[in-house]
Amino acid sequence: MITLFVIFWHLNKKKYSSSKLLARNTYSDASSRSEVEGWSVYFRVPVFSYNELEKATNNFHVEKELGNGGFGTVYHGKLHDGREVAVKRLYGHNHRRVEQFINEVEILTRLRHKNLVSLYGCTSRQSHELLLVYEYIPNGTVADHIQGHQATPGSLTWPTRMSIAIETASALAYLHASDIIHRDVKTNNILLDDNFCVKVADFGLSRLFPNDLSHASTAPQGTPGYVDPEYRQCYQLTSKSDVYSFGVVLMELISSLPAVDIFRQKHEINLADLAVNKIEKCAFHELIDPHLGFESDDGVRTMTILVAKLAFQCLQQHAETRPSMDEVLEALKKIQSGKDAHEDQEMAYDAQQPASPDLDEVRVLRNKRLPVSIEDVTDFWTSRPTTPNVSG
């Protein structure tokens, strides 16, 4: 009996060990397949070796650096097939970086829009470093041309800035229609090609939403000066958070001022606060960059004032009083086309008159299509029938 018991116990132990080893090997094989096949099959994105990208960027040489962000450094590189690329090298290899890495790969592989940067591929998640490979956009960022090393007075003309605004709005409207919120809209993330066409980039913070949600409760993330104040206070992220950030971008385009400047007066450190204050006082001449032709060109004066008023709507404190990106895009196209130019020019003329206590603010700012005073905005947007969803 004792002998039979020992034999039986030994056989069961061997069987258990074998099944455990089989399970571990099966998991390991599945994990390997996930790394080898997962990126190329599930995400449908080519997988680059670390060595290839190291060679393409000359060992990530400092002279190849295109820029630095909160999550990594971007380098210019050239692949063995001759393609020029931008390689993002993420800081660290921890859980959070892997999450951002997968997030950006997943989002970019499901999107196709002429004003979104294209993803060429990435390294395996188990690579020595996490690297993302994008198409190379040669002409820097909007920030570079407005306030950075490529900025010279008058070099970025008003028609070009207007096109940048429309193309950026088009990309964001497309994202929102795809249930994606960018969450880090800023001039540093708007790339320009040699023809000054827009490529919106950097989706590491972006969120993919089920279409039946009105918002997501998440800790506020983004860049100071661009973060939606309601999102910052209430931790509720919606597509209107992108609208707020885009409003700051519009203000940068018309003023050539940075989103944050600690050398400005305390209440004007954030460009959003400065701009809202100037628009409420009808002091457009103190906000709009004079190099754009504001004083000498009636057309530029009219259009920049209307864009300022549209940005004013985007910067409303409460999300429900802001327009959707679709509405912003439609308004920008209408401004560019010059429709109702006579009426707009009259409004622009009124806006140039000296402010006084007797000035009828409603007469100056009211525009039923583009309401801009706080009262007008609230009355207009809250009076519309709305359906709570992520895109608007």
C-alpha cells in the first residue's frame, strides 16, 4: 500500500509539473508572438530594430536632435532605404512610458488624415529602448516660426496663418469624429512642411473614447497655458478641452505672443487671460501683431478681429459654452472666404473706436453667428439643443 501510494504521488507530481511547464511555455510563446507579430499584425505597423534606428540617427547624436518634449527627444534620421524620418526616443522604459508608447501606436495606426503626421513604425516593446518612427516634416513647428529660432517679423504672413488655423482645426475635427481627444494641442505640436502645410503630431497623451461617454474622469495633463481650466478643476476631459487649447493657438497666431510668459504682468502671464481681457475692452490693436498688416490692410483687420472673437468663444471657462471643433472649422472657413464682408468690416471699424463707458458693447461685439461677449456666448451656445457626447 505504501509503495503504491508513493508511485501514485510521484506520477501526479510529474504530471502537474509537465502541465505547469506547458502552460508557461504556451504563455511565453504567446508573449513572443505578441511582440513579434502583435505590432505588425494587430497594429499593422512595421517593427524596426534598435540597431537600425541607432545607425539612422548617427547613434542619436546631439546634432540630429529636432526637439525635446515631456516624454522624449526627437531625432532626424535616414533609413537604409533612403527615407528621411523623425525618431522619437522615449525617456525611460517604465510602465507609464510603455503605456504612452502603445497609446500613440494604436491611435496613429487607425487614423488617416492629410493634416496628421504619419507613423512609419516602431521598435518592439521589448527593445533596448522605446522608439517611434514618423515621417519627417522638415520645416519645424508653428512655435518655431512665431516665437522661436525661425521667427522674423512678418515672415509668417496672415494668409499662411489663416491656412494653418484651418488645417489644424480640420485635423482636430477629424480626431473628435473618430472619438479621439488629443489633449496636448499647442503650437509646438503643429508641424509644418516646406509648403507650410500642417501636420499635427504627438499623441502620447491622447485618449480614445467610447462614443457613449460625455467625458472621462482623469488627472489633468497637458502643457501649462493650454490646459482647459474646467478640466484642471473638475478632472473631466471632453473634446471641448481640445477646443480651449485650440483657442490659445488661435491667439498665438494673431498676436505672435507665447502662450505663457512669466515676464508679463501677473494677470497676463497666460496668453488666454491677456487676450480675453483685451477683447472684452475691444482693444484689438493691443492684441493683434502689427506686422500682419492690422493697421494698413482692411481685409487683415477684419479677419484678425473675427478670428480673435472666435478664439474668445473657444476660451470660455465652461465647456458647454464653447463651440465644437466642427463649428470652429466652419467659422474659420467662412472668415477666410470673406462672406458678409461689408457687415464684418463695419464691425471691425466699430471695434477700432476708442472705448468709453457709453460704448454699446453689444453693438460692437454682437454677432449671432459668432457671439463673443460672455453674455452672447452663454445665451447662444446654451440655447442650442445638445446631445451629450465626446465630440461636442
